[in-house]
Amino acid sequence: MPRPVLLGIDSGTQSTKALAIDCNTGEIMAEGRGLHTGESTQDPRDWWAALREAVAPIAHAGFEVRGLSVSGQQHGCVLIDESGQPVRPAPLWNETSAAPDAERLNTEADFAAEVGSKLVAAFTIAKLAHLKRTEPESIAAAHAVGLPHDWLNLKLTGQLTTDRGDASGSGWWSANSGDTRRDLLALALGTEDAERLRLPKVLGSADLAGELQPSTAEELGLPPGIPVGPGTGDNMAAALGIGAEPGEFVISLGTSGTAYAASDQPTHDPTGAVCGFADATGRYLPLVCLINCTRTIDAIARLCGLDPVAALDLAATVEPGAGGLLLEPWFGGERTPNLPDATASLHGLTLDNLSPARFVRAGIDAVAAGLAYGVDCLRANGVTGDAVTLVGGGSQHIVWQQAIADVIGLPVRVRGGREHAARGAAIQIGAILKGLPVAELARDWRPPVTATVEPRTGMQDRFRIEERAALVAERLRQ
């Protein structure tokens, strides 16, 4: 008798991950992965190829897949033609060309008040404005627009659908009211295109997106008719995967770095630092995002001829402060603070302190300080927590764990499991099939704490927070 499983899929910036989890226990039974280019503009058809590759080992294992759901990277802009195919490659969350368009839109409407978030280049509506300005022919060729997970829902079910979590990163759907704001979309596209373009239907947390259609099922090696959940954005899915609850901060160490918290109340940060997202349960997910996170360390490691783990091991031999080195880690511009055109700089170099160990340590200090700034922004918007839950690829290494604890001054808890966004997607469809609130199943299947790291006394000052703030202020004045 085939073992019944739930299939969770996470389509990220660098790869697609798939997990099969036991329907009754949430235990991971099998997994797969397919790679993307990792670039800031990607062809959505590459995501589909990676999804097929990621699902293949699960399909071949002979499980009975009872349901599936998709988590996707937030904000990316997929223009879709009448046949359901992408019109052009999709600019992703970390593509910063739309920065001036976001600035213009912010002068024409109070997006923080209207939809929960002041715009930066990442938001889909800003990318639409940029394409309208620079490639009007692409807008004209489009029949619909969606975010990455929305387009994958379309491929799976034939229906263009999304959920409130991912929709809250579009800039045209209000986390405050639950309304689609075509009047705001008209600021980006003009009234005619804003009214003409089809938008994804926003589903509730207990709604199905549809069923796996026969042609798609054949490509995936799965039977048709499998129920497909609404899916959500990757941060919202990761919050489900770790069972995030109000009263704790969550920090994710991945390609991007995020600091967020589950909240019963929406936020409306006029500075733009905190995005007032909805989550996938009916609550809210105020979030601060950094473009430069673990890839900062990966880049430094490559320069020093080290693999990433060896680089982290080496950095663990150096105390915070990096012997006087201070890195501004904006290798790809930055989202928070909003410096889309910034480049990285290294300060304090001497003949005595320039070494691979200190360089890597300077990168860790810089990212950790940026995430601490994010937590401070959450606190300024009324979001509180007495501990940090650490997730993402970097969360398993002690140097990251200790750095986050030291710079924020709170205990850090690392939870078990892996690929939390894919796991959260599986939990979402599992809750629907069981007839449970998704927050309840996420809480019941919450991974156990595998490590707790306490902050060390007197370490916060070594991260040079005030000096970094002064450098940011100078950048913003330029």
C-alpha cells in the first residue's frame, strides 16, 4: 500500500525544492531539488523545469500524493500571454531597476497607508511601472500578470490564483482591507492597462486553487486530480514551516536575509523599512528584507579560495569586530536601507588586519548588524519578541547563531527540519485536507528546538551599530 504524503514545493531564487511529508506526522519522507540560474531576472519556464526535476524523485518513489501546494519567491513580475506563457523573462525581488519608478509611485499615493507597505524596487507594481516606461510593447502583449507562485499555480491547475500572503507583496492588493486596488495599478500602468490586465484571484487559507490538470500531471509523473492548495510567498510558507507564533522574532539566513514576526495586527511603516505583509493564516507578517545575506559570505569565500563552510569555520576563530575591518555589504545594492544603486565598501584596512578570517568575519558582522537593524524597525512598529528563531541555510552554523544572539541581545533558538518554506506549503495543503485551521496544524507539527544560543555580555558594541548608521546616513544624503 503506497504511503500517503503531502507534497510541498518551494520555488526560490536559486533552486526549487520539493518535500514529501507524511500525512499523519509531518515527517519528511523524500525530497528533491532543481537548480535555477540565480540571476535577478529569470525565465519562468526555468522554474517549471526545475519543479519537474525536484518532484521527479518523489514521483518515482511510489508515494500516494494526497495534495500539493507551492511556495514562491515574493514580488517577481510575470507577464503572461493569452496562452498562459510568459511574455518575457521575469524581474525578481532583487532586481533594482524599478527603484525610480517606486519613488514616483510613492509620491502619488501613500502606499504604506493604502496597502501596508511603502514601495521599493522589489514590489511587483513598481516593476510593472518600470516595464510600462521602458518596454511598453511587453505590457501590450500581456493578458495577465502574476507573481512567481501565481504562475506556477496556473501551470498546475489552469487557474491563475494566489493567496493573501503573496498578494500583499504585489503593491496592488491591500493587506489592510483585503481589496484589490486597480486605482493604484493605474498609477503604474495607466487606466486602460490597469483595467485590462487579468489579476490572480486571491484565495483564502482554506481554499483550493484547483486540481492537478492531466497534461501537467503527466509531465510530473503524478496522477491527475490531486488537490492543489492556494500556495503563498516563501516567507509566509517558512513561517508555517516553523510554526511561527506572535511573541518571537524570526530571522532567515538565505540568499536574502529577513527579520519578521507573526502578528495579530497589521503594520503601516511610513519609512518603508517594515513591509506590512499579510501571512498565510489570516494574521499578518511584518517583515524587513536585506538583499545581501549569505551570498555576501559566499562571495568573500570564493575570493579567498574557501568553500562556504570552511569560511564560516575560519570566521569562528575571530571575535566580532573583525580586528577593525568594517564592511558595507551592498554587493547587489540594498533594499533595507533603500540603497538600490549602492556598492560594497571595506573600511579600516591595515597590513595587520587584512586576512581571510577577518574578511569573512567582517561579512558576518555586517549582515548580522543589518538584521539587528531590521529587528529594531519591527520594534519601532510595535512588534515585540523575547527570543529569535533562526532559520535558513545559515542557521545551522554556530558562528551565525552566536552573531545573531550577540548583536540582537536575545537568545537564539534553532529549530529542526529543513526546507521550511517547502514544508510550510505541505502543511498548508495538509490543513485544508484535514479541515483544520492552517495555524493549528503548523503549531501541532512545529519542529523541535535543536539548539539554543545565549547572547554574550558586552558584545553588541563590537558590531559598531552607530558607526554603520552614520555610513548609511551619508549614503542616503548622496
